[in-house]
Amino acid sequence: MRIAVLSDTHDVLPASLPARLAGADEIWHLGDVCDAAVLRELEMIGPPVRVVQGNCDDEPRWPHELRLEREGVKFYLVHIPPDRVPPGMQVVLHGHTHRPRDEMADGLRWLNPGSAAQPRGGFPASFAWLEAAGGRLTRWEVVRI
């Protein structure tokens, strides 16, 4: 399964991004969408779109967290990196910092695709490709926009 992961668009979907997300089985947005029109643009690409609410979002229909299992891997999606993760999760995906992250801590893999529209700390705008198969995360690649 191939999943496009993005975060922190803050009202802006870079013009080149929709075409680059073609071929995704799903699209996950980790919050701070701000304008629901951005989400509608992502939905027009075709695959299912999952979203969590960020601290700059005011959309009560979007959950604050999602627990998803894909290809036998348990993912926890949230905007702000949590102090506690529900038991049984293997991978935590978050946004908020506007900086890419890929590290192991406390037996969990922590991933952040960076910001698609407002990067910080000298990082370029980015999104990520995530792939899972056979109960494992097989790919995490942060891609410059």
C-alpha cells in the first residue's frame, strides 16, 4: 500500500502537488489544513483522504486523532506530537513542527512529512511517501516540493 502523507498546508496546496500524488492508494493529511477547499482539492485526486484536525483548524467533523491499520501496521495520526500514544501502535505520524522527522523512540517510529506550504528551520516544503507491506513499514521518503 502506497500512502501520500502531508501536513501543515495552511490554506495553500502547492500547484504541483496534486499531480505528484497520483498513484497513491490513500492520502493522509496531518492537520492545519485551515481551508476545507484544500481537502476538496485532495479528494478530487481520487484516493480516499484521511485528515486529523490541527491546532489551526476549526472543523468539528475532523477527528483530533486517527488509529489506522494498513497492511498489518498500526498507525497513530495526530497533529501535535503526543506525550502518550495508545497501546499497540507501531508508528506515530504527526505534523505541527513544520520539519521532517524520522526517528525511533520508546519502541515507536515517529514520522513527520514536514510542511507542504510553510516549512521552517531551513527545510524545503515537503510531503512524504509511506509504504507498508507484510506487517512492516517498507518505505518512508520525504519528498521536496
